[in-house]
Amino acid sequence: MEDRDGYYSANFPNRNIPVTPPGLEAIYSTCRRLYPQQPNPLQVTALVKYWLGGPDPLDYISMYANSGDENRGIPPHWHYISFGLSDLHGDGRVHECNGNEGPSGYGFELTFRLRREPGETNPPTWPAMLMQALARYVFQTENLIYSGDHIPWHIPLDGSESRIQHMLIAEDAQLLPITTPFGTCNFVQIIGICNEELKAAQHWNGPGVIELIRSCPTAGGPWLITDMRRGETIFEIDPHLQEKVDQGIEQEGSNLSGVNSRCYWEEIGEPEFNDNYSEDDKENLLAREMRRSSNEVDRPLISDLESEQIKATLKRGLTNTKPNILPRSKDSDSDHNHSASRKQSFDSTTSSDGPTELLRTRTLDSVHLKFNLEAGSLLPLALKGRLKHDENHPFAAHGLWLQVLLTNDFIVEMIQELDELSNPDEILCPKTYSWPERRMCITILPDEN
């Protein structure tokens, strides 16, 4: 608490400590300027604050009634604003105290705009639960959320039968970045999107799809307002938009550099050969072993103890970088990217010892890769635009980390065979693709909600 006392003694010498924490007051002031007629909006409040041991990182989510702008085609809507991803208190109870030179806390707050139904007098509270879920992800993984990111969710955001089942992230339409006593804070807005729009963002880029949504008043419009009753994609509303996506992919490619996925791998057991086996016999035996391996997709790959040991070792860091598991565009704004030294995540472990297996790199003769369907559907994209390697030994393992190097001729072969994954709705899972002569197989597993 020394940092807090130092801040308050310097700025409030008479010890008239403000009732509202300074970081919180900075956001409140911004909201009051935007909504001067709503000084006391409805709020969803964490029952037990995160810094008192509660599960929800956001202290508050304020819900404002926005009248929109009829002349610009902006409908009335509810505007949700979070409090807690930035540093509200400045005393170290949640975020490290880093002065006011860099980002405040994680450097951003979440917002969401939901189309207001006719006659609706109170805002739905489910968006607040969605924002808490995203905040838990940030606190657990220490991965930040940037404008241009896309977030696969795979279920209707409000738990209904809606087609709006995924999210894009943009800068808030009205809230500009602010400077608080504890650093800078940006406001990033959640946009609800359909499955077809998610695929477009993955195969092209998030910012491009966001601009297409802005151009469709019924899909989002200038302020990117989510309408959970929207029954058509932007491509059904305006078929010409698909041509823009296709043209963008052809001219610019995809800026996708990461995807949240389920991925497993294992070394394929080597069959026992003798001198009487021909090369064809050996290849057939290896193919049989691959098929056997692909039928065991449900067996656990590591024990719980091994999992905890691995997490402990990876937490210390095999490298100096953290894995990024949110989809991330290469040109994402990095203004609130900063040191990731933070409070331990919910599932972290304090063990300092890990298995020696993680410290030794070994080469493999053959490998079986397993992906969930969404990740598998992006394999053709990755093969066409990302993977260009030519090495003598294709597989190397370092604990759970696997490196696969593909020769150019093998990439061409894989593109032809995996092209059907570009239409994942037509794939019956699990499905295995095998290349015995390459000593590799890939199994596509069904997505799990």
C-alpha cells in the first residue's frame, strides 16, 4: 500500500482522500461528458471484488441508453462500458503500480453496443457476463485484446438461437483514448458477428471486415451496433461484399498470425521390420500404424501431474516470449502492449521444477497431428500462404512443443488433399489424412463448445 500512500500524499496533501479511486474517476468523467443526462447509470457490479478473492475481474459494467442518430442511420442502443482492465485504484491491489508513463493496468477497457428493442426500458445484463468472461481470459492468460482481433465463440452471445455467435474487436465509436493518473486507457468495442463473417476475418483480416460491417446499417452501421435479431450476414445483405473479401484475399492475403485451437500431437510407433520386408511392405505397415493411432483420438496424452509440471515450466518460460492464443493480426496496435509481469492466473502453479524432458530437444521419425475442426479449416490457408520450409529432418520435439518443417513439394501435396477443409460444414469428424511416405498423419476432431 506504500505506492497508494505515496500517490495520495503527493496529490492530496491534506489527506482528503477521494471517495472514488482516481482511475475509476477518470473513466467516470469520460462517461459523464458523453452522457451528461445520465450521471447514475445502471451498473452490474461484481458481488465480491476480484481483489477480495472474487472470480470476476471487472469491478463494474455501466449501462447507458444511447439515443443514436436517426439522420446517420444509427439506431437507439445500449452502451456497455467496463471498469477493471485498467488500473482503477493505483495501490497494487489488482495491477502493478507503474506510474503514469505507460498503460494503465492492461491499458484498455471493453465496450459493447446492443441495439435497443422498441419499448425496452432496461438493458439486458447478458453483455456484462460476456465482458466478464473476456476479462477473465485476459487476466488468466495475460494476452491483450486489440482492435482488429477476432474471437471465435461458437455459441450465440446471448444464449438464444441467434446467428450472432462470434466477435470482432474495434475501437469504440465515441470513446477516445484517455490518460488517467495511472497511465493511458483505450476503449475497445465488441462487435457480434455471424460465422460467415468470422471466416472472412480469418481468411482476410479483421479491420477489412469491420469496415464492411460499417457499410451495412442493418449489420452494424457506423457505430458497429450489434443486433442479436439480425438474421442475415453482410454477404446476404449485399452480395457484392463477398467480391471485396475475395479481392482483398487475392491482393493482400491473410494477416492471421494466430488462432485459438485444440491441438495434440504424438509420435507414431515404429513397426518392427526385418530384412525380408520390401520398401512397399514397410510403407504399408507404417500406414497401418497411422490408422491405429488415428483410432485412439480420445485417449489422454499426458497425466494431470505431468500437465501441472509442464505449466510450471512454461510459466517460467522456455523462451522470453509468451504464447499468443487469441487470433491476432500482424499490424495490431501495440500502444498498450507492456510488461506481462502480473498477478498469478487462476490455474497457475508455483512449482519451480519441471520434467527434464522439457529441457531436451529430440528428433522424431514420424508424427500424428490432431486439430479441432476450426483449426483444421485454416490449414489450407496456412499451407498456401505461411509455410515455406525445406529441411532434411522434418520433426523435432521439445517437451510438448513440436516443430514440423515441410518441403515445398509436400506443401503442394497437402494443399490438394486438405482443400476440402476449406468447407468444414461438409466434413464428417473425426477424419484422418495420412501420408505414410512422409511419415505424418493429421486427424481433424469435432469442435467442442
